[in-house]
Amino acid sequence: MAKTLIAGSDHAGLELKRELSGVAAELDYEVVDIGTHNSESTDYPDYAHQVASAVGRGEGLGLLVCGTGIGMSMAANRHPGVRAAVCSDVFSASMTRQHNDANVLCIGARVVGTGLAAEILKAFLSASFEGGRHERRVNKIEPSNEG
């Protein structure tokens, strides 16, 4: 089965998203770029919702890039089944996949440089959920599963 990364950004994250899409392609991911495709000012929730909807349908992992990554994560996490994490370091990117089963990586283009962002993405895509004791905790994230 092909590995898919659904990527989205606002104008602030456009260039970094393009760079990271190339990194993902080098890791044998099919990259589906839902936009933005130019540098005109845009609203980050529009792209966060599109990516999160696709991830929620099981179409792949997600990548969202804006100025800080925070707004994107807030919008994406409104979707059932989506666990979006803002990461600014390699360790957090790996651990959020291993322990939180994160399925959307959010990165701030104004927070991390291109080289570090590439390493963060590589760590995120190469890690996998460990399950076990973490599964119980992840299941409690969804409001319908609280208890």
C-alpha cells in the first residue's frame, strides 16, 4: 500500500511545505498538496480543515505548515480521529507518533529552519505507534471515549 502524506499550508508556510514535500517524496511518500499554491494571504483554517478531513477518512498522514504551527493544530484537532501535534524538535516528533499516535504534523515556518524541519518530518514519518499502555491513553483523547 502506498504511503500518502496530505500537505497543506497558508501563505506563511508555503515555501517550507514545498521543501518538506520533497523530503517526503524522497522517503517514498506520495504527497497530495491541497494548497495554498501561491504567496497571496490565506486563512490557515481552510487548509487545516481540508487536511484533517482527509486524515480523518484514513487517506494518509498529514502535514500542516503555517507561521507557528499552532493555529493549524488547533483547527485540525477539531476533527474526530485527528491527533495533530506541533513539533519544533526531532525528539517530540518521534515521541508524538510513538506515544500519542499523532497523525498530523504541524510545523511553524517562522519557528524552525528548513534543515531542522526536514529532520522533524523524517522523525515523524519514520516512527510508529507503540500501542500497549499508550493505546488506552490515546483512546481517551476522543470525547466519546472519556472515562
